[in-house]
Amino acid sequence: MFVPSPWRADFPAIAALQRQHQTYLDNAATAQKPQALLDALIHYYSHGAANVHRAQHLPGALATQAFEASREKVAQWLNAPSLLQIVFTQGTTSAINLLAYGLEHEFAPGDAIVISALEHHANLLPWQQLALRKQLDLVVLPLDRHGLIDVEAARSLIGPRTRLLAVSQFSNVIGAWQPLDQLLPMARAVGALTVVDGAQGVVHGRHDVTAMDCDFYTFSSHKLYGPDGLGVLYGKADALARLQPWQYGGEMVQMADYESASFRPAPLGFEAGTPAVGSVIGLAATLEYLGGLDASAVEAHEAALHSQLLRGLNDREGIKLLGEPQVALASFVVEGVHNADLASLLTEQGIAVRAGHHCAMPLLKRFGLGGAIRVSLGLYNDSDDLVRFFLALDKALEILR
């Protein structure tokens, strides 16, 4: 049964990729961009770019107005109580590094930071390095047989020494929602800060950070069909107040002398230097576009494609899925076939998927694997994309087995 995407024409790159005989199935890495975003970027750059918060002239005032309106748009998207709780960063990675350096003063030797076994390197390495700098314990929550963070194990591992819990909302390898509704209360009960890596989760459905009740939530624009080089860090007001600046210069300064300086509170206190003005404005246009879609139709479309993907993989001999994927993506290996060899043959046939460790090397090691193939879907994909993928997969496996 053909599953069309009613939004395919909204993304000009898809037609361009088709002309290049490419089928794009690497959306968990980055997504293509809607026309609404392209229009917003062209309008901003063609009508007069300017720096924000600094100039009194009209271009500067207009840019600042659009920039802060975008901050308000992001706050509304996440149901954050105030736009002052939205900090713009370069991406999820830079946001988590901001937290790891900005909260360093909160830790003492012997304290514990808790993460999970499935974390992306962006939500592992900053905490790992903080633990090394401050002589902290880095506690890793194991997974259950379904590929979910083991809640029962977490009950014994999150304890009085835990100062921070940092976990992904949705695994970029396993494709499963993690049990935040059980994990976050455990951390709150011992007075620990909570950080949610929403880089993958934010793409699938609207998420209410107030209801989630996490201290920090972060995501990257480029995965949410927005511009590259931009991320968002949400923080509760009292949690943001505990952060110390990690980068200095530019608009984050309140007063400066040769010997000392004082700094602004959030959000500007954590946005040193000239921000990505065009990208911030473009993200607001993307959110406006996404907000105008029928959310239930998008969810149903993703579910139908994902079902087709899983059915096709499960029907083929020798293919093993990693975990139990729930939405939008699936990672797999093929018995007796190296993932890099398979990816190379798929690439030759114009199929764009991701191979390797997916920036989660420790997780792949726990599976006893050097890498895996990941197929990830976007709202512009249709069932013909998967038909082409499976035809290419079968041809590749004929050669490799």
C-alpha cells in the first residue's frame, strides 16, 4: 500500500535529491528544510542584516525585534513559562558543554553524575570530562532487554551522592522513548539537577517542558527541519541562576573594566558574541510551519512508514534490529556482513543511510558491535523511498552473502 507524504512538496531539496537519484533516509543526522525556512532566510538577508541588542539604528532594531520574537516562539513551542528561560547555543553539544562548565562549581569530589548506557557522545563526553576534572563518579544506568533505561536498576544507582542526572529523551540508535516520567522524579527526590537531551525527541511531537519538570532541556535546530549551527537550551529560572558563564565577551557583559567585569543573567549572559541571527529567525519560521501541520496526521504518517520499515527488515533473513524501535528510525546489523560494506553498496545505489557507531560508541560496544546501519525517516519521506531502499538492500546482500 502506497503511503504518500502530503508535505513532500514543501521541501525543495527532496525534488533536487530525486534529480540526483538520491533517496534520503538519514533524517536522524539532519533533516531537509521547508520552503518557509528558506523564505525567511532570504527575507532577512535581502532586507538588511544587522547585529542584535546593540545598535540604535532601524536595521538593528528590526533584527533585535525578530530575534526576540523567535525566542518567544521557541518558548511557546516548549510551553516554557518565559522567553527568558530560552538560551540560544550552537547546538545540543554546545548546550550540554555550557551546562558541564557552567555547573562545575556545584560539584565536589565524591559526588556522582548519572547518565545512561545509550547516550550520544554529546551527552556523555562533557559529563565524563567534568567527572575527571572534579574527581566525581560517573554512574552509567544499564538498559533492559527492550533497549530502555532500566528503571529498577536506576532506583539503586540514583542516590544521596547524585548531583545530576543527564539522559536522552529518545535514543538516536535504538529509536525508543526513554522512561523520563520515572527517572526524573528519582533525581528530584535526592535533590539532583536533571538534564534531558531532546535532540531526537523534539522532532517527534510537541513536548511540554513544564509538565516534564526537568531542570534543563536541549535540542538542535537542524534536526527539527531548521537551520544548522543553532541549538536551544531551556532551563528553569532557578536552575539557570545556578549557572556561571562559560564563554566571555560581547553582549553577555553588563559592565567591564580592565581588572574586573560583571555579567548579565540568562539568557543573554550565556550568549557571548554575535549570535546566529538569521538562523534564529529561520527557526521561528520553521516552528510556524510545523505548528500549522495536522499533528495527528504527521504522527500517523510516521507510524505507517515506520511499520513498513520494521516489517521489511524483519522479513529478511539474517537481519537483527538493535533494541525495539518505536518511532521514525531503526538500526540493524546483518549476520556475516560488515556494516561499512553494506553502506557502501547502498550508497552506490543512491540510498542515503547512516553506518557506524552513530556517536554512541560505548553503546555499540555493549552490543558487541563495531557499527550498525541506521535508517531514519522524515515527514517528507513516503513508501516509495522505502521500496527503493529495500530493492537496494536486497541487491547489496546478494553481493555480500
